[in-house]
Amino acid sequence: SGGGGGGGGSGGGGGGGSATLVAARGGKRAAAAEEEATARGVAGLVGGILIHLACGSMYTWGNLVSYAPPHLKYWAGAVGSGPADAQLVLPLILVSQMTGMPLGPLLEKKLGPTLTALLGALMMGIGVMAAATAPSLASFCVCYAVVFGLGVGVAYQMPIIAGGRWFPAKKGVVTGSVVTGMGASAFLFNLLATRLINPKGLNAVGGVFPAEVYANWPHAIRTLGSLYTGLAVCGALLQSNPSSFAGAYPWRDALCGKRHAPTPKARKAVAAAPGGPSLPSLVFAPKFAVMWLMILGSAVGGLNVAGSYKTFGLKQPQLNSDSFLTVVGALSAIFGNAAGRFFFGALSDAIGFKASFVPLTLLQGTTLLSFPALAASRLTFLLATVAMLFCMGGTFALFPAQAMRVYGASGASVYSIMFTAFGSAALLGPIASNALLQRGGYPLVFSVLGLCSFGSAALTLASQ
């Protein structure tokens, strides 16, 4: 009897040991599953950087425009005078991007982040490669600016949306990680483009390169387009949602031959979704208008310098070196555009939007007013261009974060519309600059752009 009791005790101990072993195994499986999920989320962020490397290649136009063959300089072909019409390519890309940005979140609700990003990636690649042999500036703009720009707009927010689902408590880190690619892209592709188009480092004479440089244009553009496609497609394929995400994608399911039926989790998510102000009521409110004007006043100077620094430099005897100006573009991309996005994004988390944006606009305005004088030497021109792109990158980083703070759950949709201020600034800058050049030269151009930046600072200080 005593032995039986001992056996029972032993059996009970064995049962406890088994339970402990099962619990340990279950804990290991849960930890492994969490680690795998984290790895997939991180892979999505890496994919986001790849997508944004392709998107950010738009900022290489400030370098590429100097190599554009004569038939791509003006709307009328090689016939023209004054600033080249080709300077409008970057503004047209941004206008196309702002058109495509609202489409991205709409398509994501039907196709999911992977297929939506893939669609944008293919549009980017096809647009650039088709532009390689464009016979005129108009046809070049259709491919390189419109098709490519729409692709940027469609793909741009996908890794940010998916990353926010994987890491809901670290949306700032998600955004900061992804947009690194956007800022750093020109650092890589400016150097590569110059290597492909002007491998001998020949200098322009009167703004015109030797014929052998222009002969390299089609092959270089095709090569760059292939690289953009590869980067963006790989990045798109790395996008995914965590298993906890309750959404369903009817168009994706239809393409896969599946019947779409909302899951119980999706039905609960829809039923629990809180109501709120409509998008039109937010967009047509004074607060939106003030933020829109703040972007316009700040962005017009930075985007203008980003798109024309090399064209400007080639006209200055002390700066007329193709290799030097290429280095200026590369350093401005990494220490200016990319660094500014990180710095001001983090700064606004620490001290707030207004305390971050006002110093940015004051630094930018002062640099613009001094730009013609700073162009007197290569070192000061380099520092001024880096400072301008640093401020431009900061503007691009500050406003999406502020839109999320101000508009909450509607922030992404509101920012898709608010981005039209960047497109408007990109388009307004070259048009206004060409008109001002004829009246007072570059000093007048940079003075007006500087005053716009100061106006943005004043508007920020006056707003609540």
C-alpha cells in the first residue's frame, strides 16, 4: 500500500515534470515564432529601403540634366536659349508622385502591400528604361517623369504602412529607416551615372559636353532603369503583413482564384472601427491650409537647389568641374538629404514640431540669401548645397510625422493630399526662377527663395 502510495507520488511527480517539459517546449515555440515574425518585419524594412533607393533616384536629375543630349534640353529640341526646359523634369516627377500617392493606400486595401509595391516598382523601371531612347523632351517627360513618378507615388507608402503593422510602437523608427533609402539614393546613383556617362571626366565648355558624353546617354539610362527595377522589385517581394493583421484583399484573392469572404477577425475590425471627421472636412479646414503653405514656402528653395545646383555650377568658372559637381551632389545626398531626414525627425520627437521647423527655415533662408556669395569658392559652395539639402530632407521628414500627430488615424490620407504642396513647390520653383533670372539674375532668384523660407518661419510662429 505504502509502495503504491510511493508509486502514485512518483507518477504525480512525473506528470508535473511532463507538464513542465510541455510548457518549456511551448515557450520555445512561442519565442521562435516571435523571432521569426520579427525577422519578417525587419526584412520588410530592408525591402522598404530598397524601394526608396529606387524612388529617391529622382534626385539624381540635378546631376543627369547636365548630360542630357541637346535634343532633350528644350521643348523645341536643340533650339532654345536661357535655362534649359529639362530642369522641369524633377518638378514633373514630384507632381506625378503627388498624383500617385493617394492611389497607393487605396490600392493597398484591394491588393495588399506586396502587389501594390510591385506595381509601383514595375512602373518606375518601365518609365526610366522607355525614356532611354526618347526622341524629344516631351516624350522623355511622359516616360521618365510621369510613368516613373506615378510609380513612386504608388509604392512610396507601402513599406511604411506594412512596417507600422509589424512594429506599431515604433512608427518613427519604421519611417526613419525606410526613408534613409530616399535620401541616400542620389549619393549612390550620382556617382554611378557620372561613371557611365562621362567616364573620362571631361568638362563642359559653355555648358556643352563633347559628343562622346552624349553618346553614352541611352545605355546609361537603360542601365540605371534596370537597377531601379531590380531594387524596387526585390523590396516589394519582402513586404508582408503580420498574422495578427485582420485585413482582406479582394482583388488579390480574385487574381489568385480565391473567393473573397471577410474573416471573423476582419468583420470585428470593421465593426470596431471608430468614426471620425471626413477627409474633405479635414482638407478644407484652415489648419490644413496653413500647413500646406508652410511646406510650399520651405520646400520651394530646397527643391530648386536640388534640381539646378549642377547647372548653376557649370556656369561659374570657379566651379566648372564635372567631377567636383558630381561629388557635391553625392555628399549633399548623404550628409544633406538623408541626414536631414533623420536629424529633424528625431529632433521633432524630442522638442516638438515648431521648435524644429523654425530653425530649419531660418537656416535655409539665410543660406539662400548668401548662396551667390557662397558660390565664390568650391568649399563654401559645397557646404551651402549640403545645408540646403539638409533642410529639404528635414522638411520632408517633419510634415508626415506632424500630420500623424495632428490628424491621428487620418494622418496618412491627409498627408497624401498635403503632399501636393511639395509638387506645387517643385513646379513653381523653376518657372519663377526663369522669370526672375531675366529680371535680376541669380541674386534676385536666391533672394526671393530665401524670403519664401522666412515667410514659412513667420507662418509657423503665428500658427497654434
